[in-house]
Amino acid sequence: MRKIFVIGIGVGDPDHMTMQAIRALNQASVFFIPDKGTEKAALRDLRTAICARFIEKPGYRTVAIDVPQRSTSGNYFEDVDEWHGRLADIYGALFQRELEENEIGAVLVWGDPAIYDSMLRIIERMRAKGLALDFEVIPGISSVQVLAAKHRIALNRIGENVLLTTGRKLAEGFPDDADSVVVLLDGAQTFARLVEQDLEIFWGAYLGTEHEILRAGKLAEIKDEIAAVRRQARERHGWIMDVYLLRRSGRADGSSTAAGRDQKIALW
């Protein structure tokens, strides 16, 4: 039976590769590398650079995956379902064509495969359609972990919860029952709509790369700066991946706050 390693590779720093991930790399013969065009060539190139750095045995192959655009018909759930179906067909056909029986392939996933990534659902679709495929998931360091480390904060405050969500959900408003909210996949800069609330923001883009940018402070005071920096960075590089933590201000429980702290700002 064919086998696939779904390997979390972190969010940009090759030093974040775990020993388990490196062992998995060296067991695979074929690596399936998503290609999202010129705009996101850096994401493809980092995957190939990781292979070149950590794989010790010669003779492995890479197979490019031409990733189609997701439809934006207006029904988000239907669009994602249809897109996942197309991806399952593309990956399934390539797994069958490029992998021999009992051969091991690998897919390198940004961050951690279990946090807002589609690959595991896509593999389950292939298996549901009858593809005989075994798979193993190798966890990776996520953007959420790196964001907290770079800002030198804990994600939670004492006795409080942390919610992981998306910009699309945050557009419905900051949750009443949440203290700290980590927001991923926010291309619309939804944080700018929440300035009427007393919130702090810890923001990071290109985490773990040479282009890393960090900003932190009172949301109402720095939202415009973050929006401008984000826009300029995207124009410069052609793509951007960012994540941020929002938390309510005014809790004195020993947690660090953005206001008044000496922030390390990475240049880009």
C-alpha cells in the first residue's frame, strides 16, 4: 500500500524542523510540492530548500502540484467543498501515478497540519473514494506558537481561555465569552473593525523568515500602522502570511501587555 507522510515544516525557519520531521523526510522517496504560481514562489522554494538541507540520501524526486484557485461564488462552504474535491482528484491521480505500491511519499505542510490546513481532509476524501493509501501525520511548529514566542507572551492569561478563529468569523464581532483570540487567514484585516473595543493586538507577518515583521500595542492606536505595513509588505513580496492575537485590555494578572513594553521589531 502506498504511504504518505504529512509533515509539518514550521512557518519559515528551517531550524524549526523537528527530529521526527527530518526522519520522515529521509524515509520518503517522492515529495509532492504545491505550486501556487509566481506570486507564492517563495513558499515552494522553501519546501525544496528544506528537502535539500535535510535529506541525506540521493535520488529523491519532487512532483509539482498545480493548485487551482478556489471559487468565490458567494457560498463559502460550498466553494471550499468543491475546491477540496478538485484537490483530492489532483493529488489522488498524482499519488497513483508517481508512487509505486509500498513506496512512501510526503507532503510538506506549512506550520502544523492540524491547524487550519486542508491536507488531512483532502487525504480522507481520496480514501473515501477508494484510494488505498496509508498516511502518518508529523506535527510541526505552528504560526500561533511562533507568534507568542516572538512577542514573548503566553497565549492565555491566568484562568482565561484562548480562541483560534479566522478573519471571516471575527467579522461577526469579538466573541463575548473570549479573553484572547488568535486570528488566522485574515486577508481583509478584520481587526480594523474592532477599534471601539478596548483591545490589544500582537501581530506578526512572515514569521520565521528573513522578512519577519512584528507589531504590538493598543489596537486603536496602531491599527492604521499595521494596515500600512501589511499593504507595503504584500506589494514588495507579492504575498503575505500573517497572524495575530487580540486580547482584552485591563487585566492585571502578571501577564505581559503590549503597552509600554520594549518591542523587538524585525525589519523587512
